Amino acid sequence: MYSECWIFFILIILSNGNQTNKSTTLHIGALFDFDHLSKDNGRHELQAAQIAIEEINFHQKDLFNGRYTLTLLSNNSRCDPIYAVDAFFHAIFRRPQLHFLVGTSCSNETKAVIQVADYYNLILFSHSTSFISQANESYSTLVRLSVSDENYNDARVAFIKYNNWSHVAIIHQDSIEHSLMMAKLAKHLNESNINVILTQSASWLNLTSALQNLQEKKARIVFVNFDTSFRAIFFCEVYRTFIKELRERYVWILTGNDYDLWNFSRNNCTKQEILHAARGHIIIDSSYKRKSSLINPNMTAHQLQQKLHVNGHLDRQTLHAYDAIWVIALLIRTSLDLNISVDEFTYNSVHIRDDWLNLIEQIHFLGVSGPVSFRNRQRQAETIISQFQIDLYRPKIRTIAEYSHLSEFNINCSKCRSLIWPNTIPVDTERSEIRRVVLKIAEIIFISVACIFGLVLAIFFLTFNIIHRHER
């Protein structure tokens, strides 16, 4: 009888011990775009996030003291605000309790999701949204791993003024997102006393006429904003529209170093023709700030590329999707260090949400996309200005300057190289000038004597013909 009681007592202790050691599952909602034509990398982004989940769960004892494991609950948002909100509510009402959100590539769906997610006190870690302005004021629960396009505007102005240009033009993809971005850029340029000659939207159907319009307006310094998939098409059209002498007078200023992702097969030009047209164009991009960290993912961008079985380079959105999961993991770890009860979070937990938002700035690590750290819920970064140069028939992207709010425009950085133009420094617009030319006295005397001599000679031959008109 006593032995049976002891056995029963031991079983109770063991079962309680197992329950104590059992980790709690934290669910992360994931919204990725699988069907949108211009966002064909959604599946790679989801796979990258899932790889991060697996790696974090493998190290959950070190990260979370064995208390938590992470699970990704994914859905297809189709780059559409209606589908995205529907997918969000499906996760809210038909899935287990969510703790965080990851995803949304398009700004329209991000705006829609973040507005409803705010009611449920969910933080959205956006891996690719860079278009939304005023994110700090209007979207307090949005954390961005991509740098906002607005952050480049000061660097753009500094580059224009460094080259003593005062007239520019803007050509961009025909979409609401690109129109809003370029409208803010145009406003910033005008406020900086830089005249915007033309702001032109274009699709691949009317790109030729848009380029001809630039030529008619006599613009030479042009800001270009197209998705990666359209950039090779753009430079192909530049090659076909302008002759070589005219192409060399233009300066094309793009955003983002994505040359390795250009699609050279979707146009009527050879790769060499496209590279010839793209030669010398300027690239405005980010350089992430590095901070020391004791915990970093073991993955590199190359290793992630191999795991995803991708032949070419991975785009930044895929790298950011991986890093977004690690931001969440380190946020959970920091919460544990500060005795913030993560598993007690509910959709009514305003205080826990606010604690997490305050802890975001303490998160810093070396991710697959580079150093990750935040300020005001936006990723910290400096701006680098590069030029697409061709050396021995091989394209190279060389840094020509750095820009930060502290040092401003800096051409003396350790990696900076000189700008290389095909001929002389391009002018910012085609100009017609009327100049008064003053001749020297010797030149006037010589021209006058030559004219008088020619007049005398003409009179002589005329008189000779009149006198001898009857002779044969």
C-alpha cells in the first residue's frame, strides 16, 4: 500500500517537473505577398523567416532559458490592403494568440494592417516597407527594417549642391507609392532652392515618350525611381532613345544598389548596351551603423542564399525578413532580462506593448543584411553615394561620398573614390547664350583690306566683261 503511494507521489512530481520544463509557444503572424507581379520574392521572404525561426528554436535554451519556442503563422496578403486585412483578422479570430506581426511589402497594405493591428496592441515588424512617411507620428506600432526613402532626401540635395547644379528632373514608375515619394522629394528640392524642371511618371508602355519629354524640357540631371525589375528596361530605353553623345550629357540618380538583381532578359537590348547606357549613373543607398553585440545569428547572407537555393543575389527584403525574426527573438530575451512577462501578453496589454516599443532601441546585432539597430523604431543608417563605373569592361560600384547629419557630405572617407564622367562635368540643363565677340584691330584691318580687294577685283572683272562683250 505504501509502495503504491510512493510511486503515485513520484509520478506527480515527475509530471509537474515536465510541465515546468515545457516551453511556451509564442506565435508570430506573418503576412507575405505570393501573387503580386512586381513582388515575386514573397516566398523567399517567408522561407527566410522560417529558417530564422528554426535557428532560434534550436538555440532557445541559450536565448530564452528554454522557456519559449517561436512559431510562424503565415498567410498570403497579395500586396492588396483588402486581402491583407482579411488575412490579419483570420489570424486574430481563427488562430492562437499572436504576440507579434512580420511582413507586408507594399505600403498600401502596410497602412491598412497597422491601423487595425494597433487596436490589438500588436507590433508590426515590416521587412520591406520604405514608402510610408511620418511613420513615427501616425504609426506608433510600426518597426521598419528598411530605411525610409525620405531619409535620402538630404543626401540627394547635398550631392546636387556639391556639383553646383540647380536644375533637376524626376522620372518615376507610374504608381501611387512612387508618386508620393517623388512628390516629397520635389518639395524638398524646391525648398532647397533647386528647381525641379519636370516630374514625369512612366510605365514600360510610354517610357520612350517620357524620355523624349525630358529631352524637350532640356533636363540633364534626373532622379530615377523604378522597381528593380524595371531598371534594366529603363536603361535599355535610354540606349535606344538617345545617341551616344547625348547619353553622356545625362546624369541618372537611382536609389538602392541592386545591380546584381537586374533582369537583362526582359528587353530588346543586349547586356552590353544596357551597361553602356547605365555607365556613370549615381546610386543613393544605406550603410547600416555597427554596434557591438554578444548575440548574433550564425547565418550569413551567402549561407541563407544557399539554404534558399537561389542562384543570384538575395534582395534586401529577403535578408530583412530573416533579420526581423531575430529582432523579435532578441526583444523577447531582453524582456526576460527585465522580468517582463512575455507569455502574459494579450490583445489588451497596452503596458506590455509600450514596454516592448521602448526596448526596441536596446536591440542591436549583426544580421544577414548588416548591423541592425533602431532609433525611433526606424533602422539606423548612414547614406552612401556611389557611382556605377566600368573598369576594363567590368561594372564596378564605387563609393564616392558618405552623408550623415553629423558630418554631412563627406568625400574624404576611406573608401571614397573620385567621380568619373565620360567627358567634362555635365551641366544641369541645356542653355542658349548670346555672346558679343570683339575683334582685334589687326583682325579688323585685315578683313577690311580683304573686302576692299575683293570689291576692286569684282569691279575689274565686271568692267573687263563689258568692254570685251563683243569679242570672241
